[in-house]
Amino acid sequence: MDNKKSSDYKLGILFIIISAFCFALMNLFIRLSGDVPTLQKCFFRNFFALLVAAGSLIRTKTKFRVGKGNVKYLLIRSIAGGIGMICNFYAVDHLAISDASILNKLSPFFAIVFSYFVLKETADGVEWLSVVVAFIGAMFVVKPSFGLEVIPAAAGVIGGLGAGLAYTFVRKLGMRGENSMIIVAFFSGFTSLMFLPYLILNYKPMTAKQWMFLILTGIAAAGGQIFITKAYAKAPAKEISVYDFSIVLFAAFFGFLFLGQIPDIYSIIGYVIIVGIAVFKWRYMLSKQKKGVS
């Protein structure tokens, strides 16, 4: 590895860890904003992200021009991402934020499944096994039961599913040459409009403290999006994506420090299984790449 590639690789790791830190902060601020309705939180998170994305397009003098044939993929990405966000925010409001964060990080495993159907990308036995093991880990976090207490955890899993489908279409759009900031701006704008009718009809007045935390949510989300984009510009996703799981460590720390949350033993087992299989899959894919296996 030459010096520039080594430097870019290290920067990629640093940026993706900063991104995970920002997204963990986002989850903390969502929780600290209190009893604001979930869809209202989603609207302001996306509205502030839209301002950041629009500012970036203006600053770089990039015209908002969607590539031919890409609108339908942008719509699917936005709807899937919007539903995933609603479920993730609901999970964050009702679970330990470390539990909600790890369930949302099932998205790469869902992406393997969706990539098979959407992108016609075939996965081998080890990759499919990683999906099964990740879901076993998720069951330790979810702790399935027949009571209503399972609903937030189920929402967290659906949030990961929505994010996995959204990322699959982000990849498809990238393969079609769509500008990444156009994708971010379209998603933020579409979901802001998607949540606007609810906001108009059911707006709940907020305190100054709640406004502050929702603004911080938007800033943290924008930071997470910016740094993850920078990370993947420096190094391939397959080489650095495993570091994104550091969000669980940050979320557990924030949850303990600010919310007094301590994950139970079953959740911790689930974290170890999911992060462990993610690390195993990462090492396997690097080994496979070095051997030149397609």
C-alpha cells in the first residue's frame, strides 16, 4: 500500500468513526427532545438536513438535475428511507439507544438480501450465513415475546430493513452516476414534504429546550451524513464499513452517561454476535478480494 493510499485509508476510518459518533449523538438528541411526536421529530431532522444539502449544492454551484430514469429509484430510496427513519426514531424513543442503534445497523445485512433482487448481485454461502447469524444476534436484543413491549424492538428491526433497502437503491443510483448530494437533497426534500401534512394537522408546540435538541439532531445528522460520504470517498465501503459499528459503543456510552441506561446481558450478547459477524464478514470479503475471487 503506497503512502497516499495508506493515508486515505486511515482518513476513511477516521471519518467513518466520526460519522458514527455524530449519528449516536443524533439518537441521543432525539431521545432528549422528549415527548415530541415521532413524525414531528422526523420532519425537523429532514428539514435541517435539507438546508445543509441545499447549502452544499449552492456552494459547489451544482445544478439540481436528476439523471435520466433515476427519479423512480430516488422515490423508492426516499420512501424506504423515510419509513426506516420513522421506525428508528420510534425505537430510539422507547429502547435503550444502544439497542436501537444496533438494530438499525442490521441494514448492511438486509442490503445483502435486497442487492440479490434489485442489483442481481449474488452472495455466496458465507455472506448468507452472516445474514442468518446477524438475525440471531438481533433476537437477543429484541427478546421476542407476545406482549406490547416487543413493538419498539420490532420497529428497530423494520428501521434496519428500511435503511437496507434505501442503501441498496443509493448504490444503484451511484452505479447510474447520480450525484451523491442530489441523492441527499432529494431524500431530505421528499421526506420533509412527506411529513409536512402531519406537522400541519398535528403540530405539538415545543419548549425552547425541545427546539434546541431538534436543531442539534439535524446538525448531528448532517454531520454524520457528511462524514460518511467523505469516508467512502477515501476508501471502499468493503474495507472500512465495519468501523461504522462503533456507533454501538458511542450510543452505549451516551445512554449510560446522560440517560442512566445499562444494556441487559441479552442485549450485550446480541451486540457481540452482530458486531462479531460484521467483523468476520469484513475480514472474509477482504480475503476474498485479495484472492481475486469474484
